[in-house]
Amino acid sequence: MNILVTGASSGFGKSICQRLVAEGHYVVGFARRAEKLEVLKEQLGELFTPIVCDVADFASIDKAFSEVPEGSIDVLVNNAGLALGLEGMQNLAVSDWTTMINTNINGLVYFTQKVLPTMIAQNSGLIINMGSIAGTYPYPGGNIYGATKAFVKQFSLNLRTDLLGTQVRVTNIEPGLCGDTEFSNVRFKGNDDKAAKVYENVKYIMPEDIASTVSFLVSQPTHVNYNRIEMMPVSQASAPLAVHRQ
Ligand code: NDP
Ligand code: 8X3
């Protein structure tokens, strides 16, 4: 299959590319950091095409798509995304929330719209969006990040209704605590000690577990649609409702 993966330079995206190439798929990986993509290219060889792209910039996406090798697009994995900060909304920098919205929402929607005409015309295709448990369960400081992932969840479900009558499928993967990625390093803006504390003394989900879920979805029969897959490590559960007592 021909598979496009955004956010291919680290974490889930990198692991998804490694897994899918190992399974014999042609994978195009998008990200901003050319040097990281080049290292992956050296490792994965002919089946992998790296394309530098900022998904928060529509012009960059247009340019990137003009570089995608000819051929049908079978699967899009909308994985690029980030959280910035964990402070209350009143203290969140405007540049942080606009970056989260532009990346997690606008970039994902634009990529989706880019592949839809081809998928609808060929009457087949699979769009896998990377949501989060943060899109369902609120937590302090999750304000904008969680809301972007709630958007991704509802957008995925709404897309299914637009696509009813076609064979194009849509799945929202909603992971919980996953380590061995740059997610918290990015969230805490390079404060690696703070990032490391998120994963202290806990067995978290690994990027390979997410890649394995993507691989599972890609290999399903084409008459089956998984709408949502929520994943947590066994060591995580949703919190009880908070009560502030006087
Ligand atoms: P990483 O920070 O390791 O990976 C994020 C990827 O997204 C990188 O490849 C980065 O590449 C890319 N990216 C970020 N911004 C842009 C942009 N503007 N344009 C293009 N690429 C971009 O984090 P994860 O692998 O953990 O996260 C991947 C996805 O999974 C995200 O959507 C995240 O919200 C979601 N998620 C993560 C969880 C976790 O606990 N880790 C849990 C639930 C969901 P580059 O910087 O090179 O552009
Ligand atoms: C990443 C998981 O709980 O840090 O989406 O928001 S969480």
C-alpha cells in the first residue's frame, strides 16, 4: 500500500514508518526536521520517501504534496501534533495556543482534504487520526490541547457520516500515557528533567504499541471500520470528578 504519515521524525510517527516499511508498504513521511527524516531514510531505504513539511502552514503542505510520488494514496496517518505548556488558560501564551490549533486541528483537516478527492474517486482508503484520551477526559492545564483532540475525535466521527456510501474508512486512535517520544520535551519546551518526571516509575505505552495498532488497522478487511480506539497503559485510569470543599 501507499501510506502517508505526518510527524514522521520522532515518537509515534517514526515508529509507524518503521513498522509499515518492515511490512513492505511504501511510506511517505512528513515532518519539519529534515535531518531526522534523513536518518530515517538511511535506515528504511527505497520504501521510504521523506518530505519536509510544516503542517501548520498550508503553503508548505501544498508544496509537499507536489513532491509525493505518483500513485494512489491508500492510507493517511494524521499523526503530527503537539502540546505546549500545562498552565491554566489565563497564563497560556497566545503563540502556544495558536500553534496547537494550527498544527493539531488546521494541519490535520488540510491534510485530510488533500487526500479525500483521490480516496473518494478510487472508492477506497483509510484515514487514521491521532487523537488522545485528552480529547475525552479533562485534566488541569489540558485546556487547548485537550480541546484540539476533542475536535479530532468529533471530526473523525463526522467524516464517517460524510463518507457513508463510499468505501473510505476513518479511525481515531486515542492514546493515553505514552513514553519514549518527544511529546513532554516539547510540552515543557526543552525542560527535559520535568519531561522525564512524567514517566517516572510507570510502565507506559511505547511508540511500538501505537505502530502495532496502526498496522492492525491497515490490515483489516475493507468492509470493517474501527471508529475509535482508546488505549491506556494498564497503570493508568481516568480520574474521579474533582470536588473543591470549603
Ligand atoms: P513527538 O513530539 O515525539 O512527535 C511529534 C511529531 O509531530 C514529530 O515528528 C514532529 O516533527 C511532528 N510535528 C510537530 N509539529 C509539526 C508541524 N508543524 N509540521 C510537521 N510536523 C510536525 O510526539 P508523539 O510521537 O508522542 O506524538 C505524536 C502524536 O500523538 C501527537 O499528535 C500527539 O498529540 C499524540 N499523542 C501523544 C501521546 C503521548 O503520550 N506521547 C498520547 C496521545 C496522543 P518535527 O518537529 O520534525 O516537525
Ligand atoms: C497525550 C496524553 O494525557 O498527556 O495526549 O494529554 S496526555
